[in-house]
Amino acid sequence: MKDAFGRKITYLRISVTDLCNLRCVYCMPENGVEKRCHSDIMSIEEIITAVEASADCGITKVRITGGEPLVRRGIIDICRGVGRIPGIEEICITTNGVLLPKYASQLRDAGVSRLNISLDTLNPDKYAQLTRIGRLEDALAGLEAAEKAGFTGTKINAVLIGGVNSDELGELVGLTRDRDIEFRFIELMPIGECADWDKARFIPGQSVLDAVPELVEDGMSGVSRMYRVPGWKGRVGLIDPISHRFCDRCNRIRITADGKIKPCLHSSGEFNLRGLDRDGMAEVIRLAIESKPGRHMLEERSSESIRNMNEIGG
Ligand code: SAM
Ligand code: SF4
């Protein structure tokens, strides 16, 4: 269905847990988050019903996210259940990759179409600092496991952080030389843990083009402006919600692990889905889509979201 601004809403991002096996400094509090009581997060059945209700409202693509979706008990059952819903044509997962050696094949068998793997740096020390408890080698093993399991079209996502990975943009783009991957740079958004960070940390997507002048334009892929180095196998994407606001093309809604719909990542508006049957959920989802704000105001102020990114899923 269309929202009040004529945007066709077809894409649902659903967070299946707010827990994570990493503690990325821009996303998670240092000590993690308290494990919620079982009944505070949506059950597998509720998640499936919420996606069925979303399909009733015109959703065709689902991204499963977190926290870290692969730490959620029953993640394979969730993927399989979502994959069986009529009208859902594509299921993707966004993951930090660390648990892919264990799960990649099962995810593929369960019907997951594509993976996005987050990898902000290729420097082991920086990776350890950024994630607080992670090891680069585990993330790289995840990438390899995805390939081995037969996933194609895998996208790697790196958040651009001034003074952290701004000096290795060329090296990160270099991953597209021999691999048929999409490497996407995402502008850091001032939300949750990093809402008050120094302005110097927020660098524009343009810095990638400045660092690698060989990149030439290669169209659009969703909200990502695409580039490639001529002769190289992969492509580079820039997702720049701040310097090139794409709200007029936004086609997504989000559901949090505790069952709230967020019509916009950066507004405080939320609608509860818990305790409702499929028809009740569909009614609330329609209301949420109708109330989707026209745009965010990140160029002027921090996000108005009342949640950290680990609760929303990016
Ligand atoms: N744990 C999974 C992962 O890291 O891919 C999924 C959840 S994570 C919240 C989803 C994406 O949001 C990651 O690519 C992460 O880098 C990104 N992210 C988190 N905080 C962000 C921020 N403040 N600005 C931009 N992207 C952010
Ligand atoms: Fe975990 Fe992903 Fe947030 Fe990092 S970005 S702390 S991996 S949820």
C-alpha cells in the first residue's frame, strides 16, 4: 500500500532480538543490554503472524535483523516460517557474520535469499576496538562460510567513521577487485549511542569517491548509489542518508523485537502489535504506514528515535 506521500511500502525490516555477540561502539552500550524476559520479545509464532499481516498490507521483501539475528534461538525456524508466507518474495538477513560458519548452510536451506554482512574495517586491532569484544578473523570466516554455503549477491556493509576507517577506504574498495560483491559504505547516523558524537566522526559518502577517484557511476540499487572501478568484478555502493537524503524513495517499515512498528527509523512514533491476531496486526500496520513521516531532519539535529540501533536493526 501507499503512504500519505505516495510512497509504495513493500519492505519490512524485522528485528528478532536486541541482544548481540558484539558491542560495536556506535550501536551498543559497553556492557550490552539486559536480557529481557522471554515474554517481553515476540515469540516465533508472533513474528510469523506479524509478517503474514505485513504481506496482507503489500510487503514483499523481509529483512531479518537484530541485535544479532543469529543469536536468536529458533532463527532457522523463523526464516523457514517467513519463507513460506505467500506474497513474501525475498528474505534477507543482516548479520555481523561471526556465527555464519555455524549457520550459513542452514539459512540457505531455510530459504534465505541473500546476506548482508557488516564489516567496518580490515584492521584486526581496529575491529577489536570498534566491536569491543570481536575478532576480525571470525567475521572473515563468516564471509567465507557464506560463499561456501552457496550464497551469491552477498553485500558487505561498512559504516563510515571519521578517524576510524576513513584511512582505509581504498583498501575496503579493493575487496571488489576480484570478488563479485557489493561493498556498501553507510553514513554514520546520529542515533542512540553515537547521537552526541563529535561532528568529525560523521563523514560523507563523498569521501569514498575522493579516496578512490577511479570509481565511476553505475546506477542505483535500492537506496544505494552504485559505482565500480572499471575492470573489477564487484561494485561499490554509497548509502548516504544525511548528505543525499533519500526519504522520498523510502519504501520500508520496521518492527522491533518487542513488537512495535516504527514507520520511520528516526521518529519516535511507534505502534504496538503484541496481543493482536493477524487481522488486528494488519489494521495497525496500515495505520503505521498511513502515518509514516515524510522525511527525517538529521541534517539539523540528532535522530528523534527513542531507541538504540541494536533494538531497531538498522
Ligand atoms: N548485528 C547485525 C549487524 O551488525 O549487521 C544486524 C544489526 S545492526 C544494528 C545493522 C546495521 O546497522 C549494521 O550494518 C550496523 O553497522 C548499522 N548501524 C548501527 N548503528 C548505526 C549508525 N548509528 N549509523 C549507521 N549505521 C548503523
Ligand atoms: Fe551488534 Fe550489529 Fe550493533 Fe554491532 S552493529 S553491536 S554487531 S547489532
